[in-house]
Amino acid sequence: MKIYQYRRIRNLIEREPDLFEGLDTLTTKRAIEWLPGHMSIFNRFMSEALNAKKAGYQRYSARAIWHYLRHLHQIDPDTRDLKLTNVVTPVVARIAMKLDPRLEGLFLLRCHGGRT
């Protein structure tokens, strides 16, 4: 499994100013601030997204992966206190698809509160 560092994500965000176009600015800011302290969760998200792709899915739900990760963290006593808020999911999905070309198009991107 490839391990991503936050520096790489930060560089991606700087190179791709339109990456979060259509998303709420405050939500995007909160998600980007959340990421540096939670890279292990981001890396697990990437791993699960690649697993979905390898299983043959052309489209998959970023939110489904997020709920699965939330479940794993809630049953593990060492990570039970981590908060995996839904607001970061759209940002994480966009970053994931840009970081790894194999994930391009895997997640349906929605803007403006769920409208496509």
C-alpha cells in the first residue's frame, strides 16, 4: 500500500486551484485543516478505494468507504475517540481521484449540497 504524506496533498491543492470548485468554501477549509492530523485515515481511504476499483467497480460511493472506516475506528479501543465527520468526504474523494489516476471517475462528484 502506498503511503501518502500531507505535503503531497498540499502540493496538489496548490497546483489544482479548481479542485474543489462547487464545494462550500468553509467545508473545504475545514476538511483541509483536518487532513494533516489524520493521514492514516486518508491512506486507509485510498486503500479501500483501490480495493473497490480492483473488485471491478467503475463507480463507487466515497461515503460508503467513509462509513466503513468510521465503523472500524469505533470498534477499535485505540481509535474510538477519532471523529470521522462526513464534511470531509467530498474533499477526500476529489483528492483521491487526482492523486491516483486509477481512481479517476470512481466517485460521482456533487456540488452545492448534493445537486450534480
